[in-house]
Amino acid sequence: MKVVFASRTGNVESIVDRLGVDALQIQDGSETVNEDYIIFTYTDGYGDVPMEVEDFLKGNSEHLKGVVVSGDTGYGEAYCQAGDKIADEYHVECLYKVENDGTDDDIEEIKKLIQ
């Protein structure tokens, strides 16, 4: 399964790097993917989907199979809401929520999910 990701602070990029998979990084949302993929994203602001991720999904949602989202529990109920919003809007599952760049256990669980 293809991995597509967006990272602003480096947390999501760290997760993807630790997975050891070939991945497409979303820079501005104009990228395209023509195969099934899981999107890895961060949560922006107070529970928002990052703008570049919204732009990317508008043109690439047909192959979206799931979401993995990073967030900070310090934001309370907004924790990882970007993943929930994407899952609801595009009728896919939010597969995993991870605190910042995750623990080694998180990485192992995510590896199992994307295989």
C-alpha cells in the first residue's frame, strides 16, 4: 500500500521514515497518486485538516483507503481530529492516532496496518 504524507513540524515525517517505506510527501497539494494509498497527516490548529492535505484529497480521494494521524493530547478533544474529519468526509477508516512522532510500539502497530 502506498504511503502519502504531510508533515509540518517533522513528526509525521519521522513516523514515515521509521516505517522504512517508499512514500510521497505532500508539499502543496498539487501532487497526484494513481494507486491505493493511506494518508498520514498532522492535525493543524485546533483540530483542522491541513490546507495542503485538503487540496491533495480533492484531486486524489478515489484511491484513499485510510488515515493515520498525528496530534498532541495537549489539545484535548481536538487531539487528532484531522484524521476523524478526513475519515468522515471520505468514508474511510481512521486507522491509527499517534502522539507526536510516536513510540516504537506505535511504529510496530502502524507497520502491521499498512501491510
